[in-house]
Amino acid sequence: MRAIAVPPKTYSNSAVLLDSMHGLRAHVFCERMNWDVEVRDEREADRFRWPTYILALSNRSEVAGCARLLPATGPTLLSVRFPELIGSGPPHAAMIKSSRFCVDTLIETGRAGLALHDATWTMFTAIIEWSMANGYSELVTGTDVRIKRILR
């Protein structure tokens, strides 16, 4: 399992992986979690422009997990749809917003005897490493209650 960051300037080089990621998001958020998200052609895509995506890739280069990262100072899902959830003070330049975190729990890499899927651990590590490498010191996210157990 490995992780990659896909910033906007490399979208065209990662088109196949991004298409797979949008398919995974449609499966997880619409079909599995029954969220009210817009799905077209079996893909759930962003209405927020130019996020950096973190992708967990299996040993066969399948997208096993993904997350969307946006500067917290710009329009984000929290600021647009759930402003009441922002409780840590106003967004600032050292704050990144993480959303659309999901993992393909059916991918063969599995859990390796751990409580969480390998892709979950890989994603958490990659999000933190990318954030630190890019000058972010604070991470904000709004999560489904099912994710709360993992974050504890």
C-alpha cells in the first residue's frame, strides 16, 4: 500500500486514477452510506475547484482510498454547507480542510490483522505528511459519526 498526492497541476497525468477515485466515492457515499450526493455516470465529483487529492493505492495500483484537501480559507464543504460545525475559530492560512475520506474495504490488501483497513492507516499518514510538508499545522474535518470511532 502506498499513497500519492494529486495536486491540480497533475490532474491530467492522473486521469485514470482520478476517474477510479470518483467511482469509489460514488460507491461509498451514495450506495453504501446513502448520502445525498450528486452522481453522474457512476461518478461522484467535486463542486469545489482544485482540491489536492490524497490517494491510497494497492500493490496493483488500484485506488484503495481517497481524501480531498482544500485550504480552509477558501470555500469548503464546512463553510458552505455546515458553517455551524466550525468551532475552532476562524479559518487561517495554516489550516487545511479534509473531506470525502473513504476506503474501499473490499480491496484485497485488507487489514493485516489490524482493526482498521491498511488503506485507512495509509490515508491518515499521507494526509498528515502532506499537510506538514505543505506548511499546514492544523487539520479540520467534518465527519460522519461512523468515522468518529476511528478518529478517537
